[in-house]
Amino acid sequence: MEASTAVAPPPQRVCPNCARISYAAGPRCPYCTARFSSGRRVSPGMLAAAVAVVLVGVLVMFFIAGRILEHRVDDRIEEVNKDFDASLNRFREDVKKELDARIPATGAGTVPTPTPLPTDTPTPTTDTTPSPTATPSPTTTAEASPTETPTTEIRP
Ligand SMILES: [Zn+2]
């Protein structure tokens, strides 16, 4: 059995009280006997609090961004609706003007009668599509029995 020769070196630490480097592995400084980790350790409660603060910040950012986006979308929808209404009104007025301009031109209030369309279009009624009903279905029922025993008996 071989003993492990690679021993980890002692930690190099700086005392927070006397600022001297010590290589002692103990919890206290060998020079002034002050504790190394005195109040500098992060407790799980602090960690959870930090995570909660970050999460709340991110949520607030998302909320604000959502509000801004919603306002923008609302503004855009309102703008589009206004544009659509304006164009619709313009179209209506154009149609009205066109009708007002067209009615007196064709006579004194006579509605132009539409020309009757020819309705009797000859429809070909020749049913010459042959319906093939006799579909030849090959019914091959030839069963090949490969195990055919020879019937020739050989008698001594
Ligand atoms: Zn010290």
C-alpha cells in the first residue's frame, strides 16, 4: 500500500484583524487569535433573500415592459382603426358622388335596365361514359402443394 504523498498545502489566509498571512488550518489566527470567518459567511437566509430580490426585480421589469407593450399595441390598433374609418368614409363619399354623377347622365331618373343574360346554354346530356362493371378478377386458386410424396412403391 502506498501512502498518498500529494498532501494538500495548508490554506493561505489573511487575517481580517491583523492582516497577516497565516498558513494555519485552524479557525483562528495564530497571531492575534481572531476568528477568520467572523460574520463574513453567507447564510442561506441571505442567499434566499438575494434570490427573491432579483426575482422580484425581474418580475417588475417584465410587468413594466408588458404595460409599455400593451400601450403601444393599443395605440397602434386605435391608429389603424382611425385610418380604416377614414378610408371607409372616403370610399362611401366617392361611391355616393359616383352614383349622383351617374344617375342624371342616363336620363331623367330612369334606371338603366340590365340586359338579360342568355340563360339557355346548351348542356351536353350525352351519357357516353362507359361504366366498366366487368372487372376481370383473376381468381387463381391453384394451390401448389410442394410436399408431394411419390407414390411409386418399391417392392423388394
Ligand atoms: Zn490575526
